[in-house]
Amino acid sequence: MDFLNAIVALANFVIVPGMAYGAQLALGALGVTLIYGILRFSNFAHGDTMAMGTMFVILITWGFQSAGISFGPLPTALLALPFGIALTGLLLIGTDKMVYQFYRQRKVKPVVMVMVSLGVMFIMNGLTRFIIGPGDQRFADGERFIISAREFKAMTGLKEGLAIKTSQGLTVVTAVIVVAVLFWFLNRTRTGKSMRAYSDNEDLALLSGINPERVVLYTWLIVAALATVAGTLYGLDKSFKPFTYFQLLLPIFAAAIVGGLGNPLGAIAGGFVIAFSEVTVTYAFKKVANYVLPDALAPDGLAQLMSTDYKFAVSFSILIIVLLFKPTGLFKGKSV
Amino acid sequence: MKKLLLATTATALMTGAAFADGHANTVKIGVILGFTGPLESITPQMADGAELAMKEVTDSGLLLDGATVESVRGDSTCVDAGAATAAAERLVTSDKVNAIMGADCSGVTGAILQNVARANGIVMVSPSATSPGLSTAEDDGLFFRTSPSDARQGVIVTNILQDRGVNSVALTYTNNDYGKGLADAFQAEFEAAGGEVTISAAHEDGKADYSAEVGALASAGGEVLVVAGYVDQGGSGVIRGAIDSGAFDTFYLPDGMVGTKLNDVFGEELNGSFGAYPGTDSEGAATYGEMAKAAGYDGTSAFSAESYDAAALIMLAMQAAKSSASADFKDHIFDVANAPGEKIFPGELDKALKLIAEGQDVDYVGASAVELVGAGESAGNYQEIEFSDGVYSTIKYR
């Protein structure tokens, strides 16, 4: 019984939140890594692209909600998601035509593109705040929990509760589906193959008749979908606030780099490594230890490796260690 | 055509002269608050409070021979000391404000005080900086606050918890001057009174995820979670995580966490939680509430009353010193704020100005029952709040 309690406590406070956060980071990192792999620059505007995409979804969700359209126990935002993706896609393609294309045709150095994306980031940042405001927005509805801590305790008779939020379950399931579709697309379809060819060797790809503008177009569309899905899932799980999305950029980049920039598989692994390192290293194992160990051995203190202040230090230490020993990331990406 | 030109020029010249005239008798007060950042949902009502007092004085026409009081807003951002210093520098050097009503958060307030106020000799009255550190900061007699130090809040929190029979709490604070100051003050007080703080864990504002903090807090345990954070920031994030994972049901909410946003975001989920923020049941608070309502904003919002009082104190001190220069009126703030003298409530600023002009003493009570103590900070009155049926309401004054 005690052993079960220990497992449930660990699941509730480490595994479930870590999985959900990891999936959110992985989806964000996939977008960053795709742009890096195919368009060859680090897109600093990605966090704010997520914010804008989520904003579209929120506005449409509010429209649905006031029109009385709902999705049963699931959040209405899922219905609004395709429309949000379409709008974000238009936005990104517009941005590309207006800004990035100019620099791409001049074949500027990647670092110039990075600075350009920084400018785009500030504009998107401002636009989001201008349209929806800087504050928190709530758009989640439907059933909040798959199972709540109280229900779980009543059901199992255990002392510890296990809560799984709908948004957490949804995040993991959606992430799996999106990743599966993305890999199928990249590996099996003609467009996907041409994208990989363009990524591997631009000149060869051009010689074999691949239209670069088409590749760029598809890349932005996929990135729009990834960013909107990631942003919406994150917003449903936590809350929507433009500033937080801007801050998300850091762990997302860390995830993409740890995994290996330009490698989609690496982005996913990186997302989970960063998420779990933040949660586990700073977790106070007192409760778990008290359940598992005999009384004589139970710790008096918190059994906490590091105070939670250091959780970012942890993920960045991992980043540095990985870069020192494997400059291309855990999975072979492009070296930075 | 020639005539028209001539007339236009003449008019322009005259208006120019009129403007210049107006400027000669204008008092400018800088309102530096975090209009963006962690406190952005309560700062508009704070600025409205300060500007209401300024309007009242301007309308009375009694300050320094009918001076007009003008508000110049600046953004302290609450968290970015560099940006706050730059904003304050602009207000002082280019807008030439006579005094500063602000700033709001303790960290930026300290930065502005040291880098701008002391350097330029400008009086600062903060409505909401509560860090105990500011009590002992060097201020050349320029710094005052209409809010109490958190050392006082530590005592209040301890009293409220003990009255409810709570002896073991987990504590999380926002990692800045305010959070750390309050957390330390509270922990010392609570432990001295025999209580147990199982863990004191910092959280960073505006971060993506608080699972790690919630996990550590839950593991340490405790009857109540004390959240010394901001309602627009990590504080709400930690509460969200703690409720969702079933880690804690009851929360203690200090001043930075009390806001109507809690009703909107959490509602029923916070039933049974309690807290306290500065406020008083003196008649001034009620009067101020009415005045704010008439002016079209919510006067019960946290620190709105203190902001009105901060601006009022500045102007009354100017009247007492017969000068709008900070160097002259900084020594008069204590005189107008404390006894002896006729008690002054909100809406009576004209009466106060008249009394001072006649050479009589006033004791400014205002909207938050101002009584300055120590190095120029409010003695502190708190209202205890409790959640039931998804909204919080004041149940007691301390």
C-alpha cells in the first residue's frame, strides 16, 4: 500500500506534469528545428508565433462559445484550432513574403536572418498585446479533469491523489498524433521528401528540379500548424498570457539544441529531457521516501537535491554538457 | 490675406503667452507605476486614485495661489530596475516633475530612490512598496510610503493563521525584494510564535511551468500554502498547479495576491482560503469608495486608496511649505500626515488646503487611515478577507 502511495505521489507531481510540459516543449521545439533545418536560421519569433496562433484560436473560441457551439467534454478550442492554424499560416506566409524572402534572395548570412526574426518577434509581440491585451485570457471549457485527485482517492482508497487534467491528456495524445503525421509527411510524401532534400543540400535539390519557394511555403504552413497546436495546448493547460509565451522561447530553444537542431526526433527527445530535468532534480523526495523507506531510514529534511530556484540552471547545465560532449546534440543535428 | 496672417500670428502669440503663464503655476507630479508587468491589473486604479486627488486639488484652486496639478505617468514595469530608472529619469529631467507618486514594487522603488530621487533631490511617496529593506535605505529624507512595511505584515499573517489554529504551513514567494522580504519577515514571526514552516520555496514570475515548485511544496506538506507572490504572475500559476494536483486546498493570500482576478480565475475553487491586504474600516475608506465610483473606477482595488493618499500628502506638504520644490516640502510630510490638527478625510482636500494656508495644523487621515511612523511609512491597517461562494469579501479589520 505504501509502495503504491509512493508511486502515485511521484506520478501526480512528477510524471504527469512532466509528460504534459515535455509534450508542449517538444511541439514548440519541432517548429524551431524545422525552420533551422530547412530555412537555416534560428527563428526567435517562434514563441510569439505561438502566442499569435493561440490568440487567433482564442478569438474564434470565444466566437463559438457565444454562438453556443461546444465540443462536449472536450474544450471548444479544439474546434477552433483548424481556423487558427489557417490564420497563422496566412500570417507566416505573409511575413515570409514581406520580410524573410527579401533576405533569402540576397542569400544573407544566417545571423542576419536571426536578427530579422528578432525584429519580427517584437512586431508580433506588440500586435498580440495590441489585439488581445497583455493580461491573462481564459478560454478553456469542457470537462477539466479526466480524473481529479479527490475522485482518485475515493476510488482507490489510497492516501495520495492522482489528478490528470483533460488538457494534460489531450496534450500528450495530440502531440503523439501530430508527431506521427509529421514524420509520415516528411518520410513518405513527395513534398516531404523534397523538403528533406532541400534541407540536406540546397544546390543539389535545386538541380533536381525542386521548387524552393514551394518548400519554403510548406515549411511555414507546417510551422504554423505546430506553433498553433503547441500554443493552444499550452494555453489550455496553464493559461494564455503573451509574456509567458515570449518566455517559453528559452526552454524551447534549449530543447531543440539538446536534441540536435534540425533533427525532428531530437526536438521531441529534447523537450522531454528539459521538462523532466526541471521537475525531477528539484523535486523534494521526502514524501515518496517516507512511504517507501522503513521509519528508521525516513529523511527528516526535504530530501531535495536542489532548491526550485535552480531549475533553470539544471536545464541549462544539461544544455552545456551536451554541447561540450556532443556539439550536434543528442541526435545528430547540424552543429550550431 | 495679410490681415488673416497677422491675426493668426497674434492669436498664436497670445496663446503662447497664456501657455507660458499656465506653466508658471503648474505643479507636476510623476505617477510611476507598473502599467505593464506583474501588477498591471491593479495599477490603473492606483493611478486613477492619485489623479483623483490631483483633480480635487486643481478644482479647489487653493494650492499655492491656484496652481494646476498635472499628472505625468511613467511605467515602472514593476520588475525591470533599468527601465524604471529610465522612466523616472525622464519624468524628472525632461518633464520636470516636482515630486513622484510611486513606484509600486519594492525593487524598482529602491532603484528609483537611489538612482533618480536622491540624485535629483526629488520627494518620492510610494503607495505600495512594502519591503522591510526600504525602512533602513538611505533616503536623504526624501522617501515616504503610505503602505506599511512587510515586517508588519509578517505579524498580521501570523496572527490570522494562529487565530484559525493553523500551525504548519508551506511557503512560496516570488523571487524578488518584495517576495523575499515578506517571506523572511513572516517566517521569523511565525516560527517565533511556535508555528512551523515546512518549506520556503521561491518561484520565478512569468515562467512557463510551475510543476516543480508545486511538487516540492506538496512533498513538504502543511495545512495551508502561503503564497507571497503576485496575482497576475507566478502566484496564480502556483495556486493553479496546487489546486489541480490536489496538493493544497487552502491558501493564505498576502497583499500582492488579493485582486478581483482571483474571483474570475479561481472562484469556487478558492472557497475557504483567506488572506489580508492593506485597508481600513475608517470612514475615509468608505468615502473614497464612493468618490472612486463616481469617477468611474473601483476604489476598493488594492493600493488604490494608498495612491490617493500618497498624492494628497505630497500636495498638502507643498501647501504647508508654501513651495512646490522637493527640498522645501520634504520636511512637511510628517506634519500634515500626523496629529495634531484637524482630521482630513478624502474629498476634504480643499478644506485642508485652506486650513494650512491659514496656518493651522492638519492631521491627514485620508482613505487608508494614514499614520506615518519610523522612517516615514504607514503604521498599517489590514483587512482580512475570506473566500466563500467563489468571491472574496472583507470579514475583519486588523
